[in-house]
Amino acid sequence: MPLDKHTLLHQLAERLQQSDRLAHRAEADAREAARSLATESEKKEDGRAAIEYGSLATGQAQRARRLQEELQALTAFGQKELPRFPRQGPVGLGALVDVSTEDEDGFAERTFFVLPAGAGTELTGPGGDGFLSVITPSSPVGRALLGRRAGDTVEVTLAGEVREWTVLEVA
């Protein structure tokens, strides 16, 4: 699993920053739409749309605040020396974890990066080779994997379906 964790952290930070910019843009667009509809609503008596755009703007502002908090947590984590994990060591914050699973389609392998922020984000390996998913210790997958070692099997319930994964490697 020769992945550069700093490169992956940088990639995640860029994705979070892009989402933050989109949230701010969407907030500004929604606030402008609410203002323009408010003046038209006086003529047309249609204030409901203005209220809905105002609510949308508030939601986008909250999204932007959450993204800023995640960026701060990620930056603080990345400024410390990243933990090293022995191949047979337990999964912890900062670990890259390879797991295998079997389903109707056969065997599959997945790689997770356990981080304090960015849950659900898909990152690409060097040169676009492969994908890995960011999980946090508070996510169902993160809770199931924390403290596990290579060879351990965990059960995770996702979308109401129980899945069994085997930890292959920790790095």
C-alpha cells in the first residue's frame, strides 16, 4: 500500500475547498434570488418562493461553515507528524486500511483512509490509479475498523444491509 498520505491529505483539502467555494456561490445565488423575488412578490403576492430561497441560502451557509470546520480539523491533523502503522498493527486515526469483502458479484477489495474529516470523499491514488474512501472514527465503518488488525473480520451495516469485511493490511 505505497500511498503518500500527505498527497492524499492535500487532495482531500482541495476537494473540501472546492465544495466550500461551491457552497458560498450557491448561498450568494440563493440570497440574490430571494431578494429579487421579494421585490417581485410585492407585485405578484408570491412570497413563498422568496422564503424558500432564503432557507436555501441559510442551508448553504451552514454547509460552508461545516466545510470550514472540516478543513481546520484536517489542517491541524496534517500539521502533526502522521502516524505510522505496522502492517499488523491496529487501525487508528491516519491509517490506510485495505479490506476485502464478498458479495453476489464475488470478492472485492477497498481501501479506506481514516481521517478526522472528509467522510465519504473518494480520493484517487497516484496517477489516478485506484480509488480510496475517506472515513472518520465516528462513521459506522470507522467505528467497526478502529482497533482492528490485519486478519480481523468486521460486520458493518450499510443501507440496512449487513456486510462482512476482512482487514487485509494496515499502513
